[in-house]
Amino acid sequence: MSITPLRPRTGPNSPDGPPVRLVTPGAQESIGMLDDNALFRTVVMPYIDEAYRLARWLTGNGTDAEDVVQDASVRAFRAIRSYAGGNPRAWLLSIVRNTAYSWLRKNRPATIVSVDDLEAVELEHGRLDERHDETPESSLIAKVDAEQLRAAIAKLPAAFRETLVLRDIEGLDYREIAEATEVPIGTVMSRLARARRRLLETLRQDD
Amino acid sequence: MSRPRSDDNSVLLVHAYLDGELDPANALSVAQQMSQEPALAAEAERVKELQKLIHDRLPREAAPPGLRARIESSVGGTRRERAKPSWLALAASIVLAAMVAGTSTWLVVDSRQQPMQVAELLVSDHIRSLMAPEPVDVVSSDRHTVKPWFNGRISNSPRVVDLARNDFPLIGGRVDVLGRTPVSTLVYRRAKHLISLTAVPADGAPALNGGPRSINGYNIVRWSENGVNYWAISDVEPKELELFAQLFRSSQNEL
């Protein structure tokens, strides 16, 4: 798949610099000066809401999400030295995501879709894609309420769901999503396009 | 009308365009493609509808009360550590907070900063943006793209209004740094001139008075609204900049 180059990141999340340079010389060293608790409070604690929401979308309910976030926080604390001064939100969310999936494998093995299954899903969806469709969207989805929307997102395969949630609910950019979900940006892009189409399809069928 | 497949490159680029992920040249070419291919324009409409639906129906809920406390106690030691601060660690955590500020933390703008200093800094940011390869970090004329882009970069997502009808089209946004505080700057265009509009949270400080009307030939219009100080900076005529400020202030169409 050939992707026209995305714009280079020049924002504060960029490891490569201008125009906004928030990483002052010496900031790297200052990580070394912090004890684990201080580092944890600065890197992890500000993102507990985001962590909880992602865990909730992945596990499907608030109680499990709390367990996952608590578990993920412990893992983050143990791994805090591996945080290398990059994007703390994407770093934490990738831990939350991995924790959620191992939690699901252990407690809800039926809900886990393997990568092979996902490929089958994508193929099937590729066929869905070619359907002709001229229905204007606005009239249909204007009637969708929060519950229907939440249920439709919950029905998405996990790889699509997490990508859509991180982009359209949490507002992460593609690079952060790639980091959090540990896939290349090209994969983020195709999953996002498919997730959105699939979601629209479900909402239309619900109508 | 047959729908292009979702793995079609042009479809992915339409999504990337709406997400503010394209560089200006590619954004322009995608916009042109959309104007020529109804299927792509329809895709864009559907995605925008969907994003609006998600935005309207699914507010982002906070973690349940008590979760943070449980986390602190499960990693242990945090309370003890707080009771007996290490000044070195504290100083370092301030440096680190400044470092991660770009992604979440909102550092309070020094309220002692005088209007003149703020104006100087913002005019410098404006000039720097004109000299940079591009004046914005997110390129989009769609406020539904620009506003969410600030989420996670700064904690207060700015008010973004569409003034294209009044010939002040939105170009995009960027994060400027005022002192050590990241602030949101929207960039609008008037003919061939760019207008930088920076929102600086007042954090309870009394509204600023005075301040320069122009620096180095750049005109400045400033106002305060809902606890936010707005600074509009541009080389357009002062009257035009005043008009822009009036339009922005009277605009209700945030959503």
C-alpha cells in the first residue's frame, strides 16, 4: 500500500524538534534524578481518565476497566524506568491495552479475536465495502442515540474499536495511535477507515 | 455511485485529511480530488457526520472516584514520599512537568507577566510561524478537526469558530509556548495575510489592561472572554483585525 507521506510532526510530541521545543536540554537527565514515585506521578497519574476509558471500551464494562487500569498502573510503575521521555499518554495507553488483552484472554477467552480471525474479518469487510450505497448519512444517524452508538462501537472487532476510540473519542493523532497500538501508521490508517465504515454500516442496519 | 474500497489509498487520504494529518501540499491535492470525485466527497461527509455524532453523543467520562487513590496505594510508597519530599526530586519533577506539558499539563501562565511582555512573545511566535515551512501544525479549514487536535496537547481546547463566510477562512492551528506554558493558536487568513489568534487562560487573574496596539508593524487586538485572554496578531489593517475580533466574539457556532 503506498501512502502519500503524512506531514512531518513538528508539534510538541515530535521527537525531532522545532518549532516547539519543550524538551529542554537536561530534561533527559532530570528523569534520572526523579525517584520512581515522582516519575510515576508525572508520567502516569495525569492520564488515568484516558486509561480508564480505553480499558472500558476494551473490556466492555466499568468494573473490569478499573481492575485493568489498576493492574496496568502496577505494570507501568514496575516499568517506569523504561519510559524514555517520549509521549507519556501513548506509553501508558499501550500498557493499558496490553493489560486489557491479557486480562481478556484470561477471563473472557471467548471474546478474543486472533489476528487470523481479524484478517478474515477484514476480507469479509472488503467485500461489504463494494456495495453500492447512496443513502445520505445525516438523516439516518441523526436518530441514533448514545446507547445505540455505544453498542455499535462495542460490536467492532477490537483492533478496529481501539483505533476508532483512540482517534475519534480520545483525539490521539496517528503517530500516537501507532505507538499505543504497536502497529505502523499505515495500519492505523486502514483500520480507522474500516472501523468508521463498519460503524456507519451497523448504525444504518440498526435504523 | 460506486464506493471506493476502504483500502483504496485515496480513501485513506480523505480520512487523514479530515484528521488533520496531511501536510499542506497533500491536503490541497486531497481537497481538489474531493471536489472532482463525488464518491470521495460523500466519504468525507459520512466521516464528518460520524465524528460529529460521536462527539455529541459520547462525552468522555472521568475515571470513577477512588480509582486514583487505589492506584496510589497499590503502587505503594507515594504517600510516604509525599510526606517527606526530596527537594531535588521536586525540582526535577517541575522540569519534567514542563517537559510533558505539551501533552497534558497546563502550567499556569505567570500572572505577573505584563501585557507588553506577552505581546512581544506572541508577535515573535507569529513572525516565527511565518518563517517556518508552514505556519500551523494542523492544517484544516474544519473546526471539528482543529479543535480536537488540541486535545492532549494542551488541557484547554480553544474555542474555534468558522469565519469563512466573512472571508476569514480558518487555516489550522498550532501550539505556541508562552514563557513555559503551551497555548493554543488558531490561524485564520485574510486575503494574503495570516492572523494568529492565541488563547491564554487568565487563571483568575484580573483582565489585562493596556498593552501595545502594534509591535514592529504587526497589529494587535486583545480582549478577554470567559476567563481567557485572546490575542489577535497580524499585518492586516487595524480595522480589519478589529472586524475579525468582533466576528469571532459574536460567533455562536462553536459546535
